[in-house]
Amino acid sequence: MGTGTWWWVAAVVAAWTEVLAAAVLLRARRPGPGTGPAEAPPGPEALALLRGGRRAAVTVALVALHQQGAVAAGRKRTVRANGGPGRTRDPVRLGVHRSLRNALGLRALALRPEVRRAVGGLRAELGRAGLLRPPGRQRSARLLLAAAPVTLAAGLVAAAGAGDGPGLLPVLAPGVPLLLAALALLRLPPSTRTARRLLAELRERHPLPEHRHEVTDGRLVLLYVALHGDPALALFLPRFSRDGGLSGPG
């Protein structure tokens, strides 16, 4: 083999190494002792985080605070504090309430430092329970996956510069599967298979009722909002979700 071909082979090996390292980083951790979902069922904010990320968790926290009279809809699709947070010790609810020194929209509220810290702590707990991929490992994996095509391109440039690079078939044979594998790994959701199975089981066990009068327990309302999102908001809290900007357009 010529020098250009050796450059290409080295680039392919390096790129596949990056993809395989990313796959190892994206593997879900096994739950530690006493941290699995069976031992400690996730609360509504945690379930919402698994389903829809930080904004979904903040939405459930706002619904819980609204049930206690601690927040209300403000002007122009914002939410404002309407009293103290009560006896709640939930860190996400406390972080959300402390951030409402002024009326805020849901997007801005979810980006407040106290909210981000509280949700970050919840995310870490779910990571230890094997329900979420750790954010640091996911960021590192994405960097490796983004570097893999660059490594291939650098190998092609080096091979072309040597004047005896590989032909079309030797380029496509390892390059196309590698790019497809990198794309598949990039599309992996933050939640693990265990988390998705848990959400599916809970949705099957708690389908959204046809009428809100069928549910009188506020804790069940939080569970429905955590599992079903906007349809549950429209059913149980149509005015608050609309005026407070909690539900999406339409």
C-alpha cells in the first residue's frame, strides 16, 4: 500500500475508535444499591424530566405550587409568585418559587440559575438510578461523534496530498457505516431504555381520563401532567396553563 492509503487506514481506525469510545460513554449506568426505580419510584417532577426535559419538570413544579396558591398566571403568558411556597421541601419547587421574584415566562424561568441547579440535582439522581445518561458523559460522547467525520476528512485530504489515495470503494466501505453509526448514537435520547419502559408502563396504568371531574386528588393531577404533558394541562388547568404560558401554541 502507498503512503496515501496508509493515511486513510489510520484515519478510519482513529474515527472508529472515537465512535466506539462515544458508544461506551453513552451506555447507561447500572443502578446503584437502593437507587433503582423499584426501590424509589420517581416523583412527578422526575417523571416529567424523563419525558420532556427541564421545561417539563418546571411545568409540573409550577402546577404543584399553583395547587398550593403559591403562584398564579401573570400578564402576557407569564407566571408570578402569589405567596409563600408552603411546607414543600421539593428542591425543584423551591428553586422555581425563589426564581419568581418577577413574573417570568416558562422558557426564561427554566433558565434561571436556581432552577437549573435544582433540576441538575434531580438529573444526577436519575442518572444514579440508571434512568438518565449522565450529562457530562453525553457531552463528551457528542464531541467524539462530531470529531469522527472530521478525522475521516483529514485522512482523505492527507491521502490525496500523498498522490496515491484509496479509490471510491475503499472510501465508502468503512466511511458510510461509520457515519451512520455516529448519526444513530447522536440521536439517542437522554433517557435510558429503562426510563422509557417505566414511562410507558405508567401511561398504560394511568391513561388520561375523559373528564377532569373524575380526578379529585391533586397528586394524581401532577402525575397526569408529568406523564401526558399539554393534554393533561388542557384538561385539568386550562386557564392557568393558557394564561401562564405553560402549554404550547394550540
